[in-house]
Amino acid sequence: MAPASESTVQCREVSVEVFEQGAGRPVVFLHSGEGLAHCGPFLDGLARSGRVIAPSHPGFGHTALPPAFRHVDDLAYFHLDLLDQLGLEDVVLVGASFGGWIAQEMAIRSTARIGHLVLIDALGVRHSTDETAVEIADLFALHPDEVARRSWVEPQRWQRSATQMSDDELLVAARNRESLSLFAWMPCMVNPRLRRWLHRIDVPTLVLWGEADQIATVDYGRACAAAIPGAVFQLIAGAAHYPGVEQPAAVASEIVRFAGLPACVPASGAVLAGASAQAAF
């Protein structure tokens, strides 16, 4: 397996940090609003079956935020440009939570470079016709302890206080939170127009969902799968909103099987440099 590396790629006006590991068919991972925190074992597992490419969204991690970027569709077009810039073909596009929202926005615009789509507890879609219905927990209004309770099967395992984090980790966590607020504050975590265009997704799609997710429930996940032509829905046991973190081997295995990648071997538990912390928000 090719060793892990972190580099900076210039894509139009954005200098984007990119984590890369493995070789073979490209697997592009779009991270959640938490950034790449805790994703090391999951990405390491995927990298045993393909070439994993995990960019930080503009405004997240150490990637700059262009002044004109204000909406999730800006991120979608940016990542489509990045696929072009890197010359990637037949991509397995994997999006988790907020990254799943971006992945859907990409796929309704163009699947020219996408071969398979995987959505992991993806946000971004309003399914109910009742505009007052709360389908996704308000991550900005709830107390941080309540967000953690809804997000994890074992919250105490994944939360870290500010005193346990380095200055760089605190900076990244603050940037991630600020950028997530910019792109997803109102309406909270959804594009009300997105559902009407999901019929444009014309590649095999797998929707994975943590069975204990209380940020967006299993019913919401099933509605996500039902709205995409031919999508397959699969529950992940022992996980809440971040199955790739809580059950990295199981999630990687489902993706490998679905996309027809070479069988992966057990992950080594590698940790991304500078990406192992979660903000105590």
C-alpha cells in the first residue's frame, strides 16, 4: 500500500490541503463538519482497496476560504473542479454528514467523473412537506453535551476538552465550526431545493446510516435512499451519526463490497497527522 501523504494542491484560487493514501481506483472522501478528526482508521482501511483522496473543504482544516464562497453549491462546484484538476475518473465518491450534502450537490450537477456514490448519514435534504418539521437536529442551538449525546454511541470516547488540544487543533476546530456555520446555519443543514433534483443522480448509490443516529434518524436516512433512483440502504450497528469513526472496519467493508473494490485487509489504526482532535463545542 502506498504510504500516506499530506500535500497542498492549487485548484483555481484555492490552495487546498489534501490527504492521500493507497493506490488504485480513486476513492474521494468528503468529510463532515468536524473535519478529518478521528477519520484515520477509516481512511486507512479504504486505502487498502484504493487510492484514497481526502481534501479539506474550503474554510475547513488549513484550506483557505475564498471571500465569494457563501453556499454549499460553491463547495460542490469547487470539488467538481478538483476532480478535474486531479484528472480523476470512475471515482468512488464518499460523503459523510455535511460532506454527504456536498456529494449530493455534486452528483446532481455532474457524474461524469463519478462511478459510485456513497452517502454516510448525509445531511442537506428536506424530505417533509411540512416546513415546520424538524428532520435534522439543530447543531447550532443545542447544548454541546446534547449534540454529543445524539452524535455518538459513546460520547465520552470522542469528546476532548480545549485543554487536551494543541493550539493548531484548536485553530482547526474553530475554523471548522465557523465555516460550518457560514454554509449551513439557515436553513439549518438543508437546501430546501435539493430533493427535487435528486432524480438526476444516475450512478449506483449506497446510503449507510448509523442505527443510533439522533442527529438525523434512521427514518430520515431511509427517506434519503428512497429519493435517489436505485439507491441501496444499509444500517451500521454500533454507530450513531459518524459510523466511519465508530465502526471504521464495517463501513469500509460495505463501501469496498458495493463499489467492487479489491477486498481490504484489517486497518492498522493509523491516525491522520493534525486531524485527531474534536472540538469541545
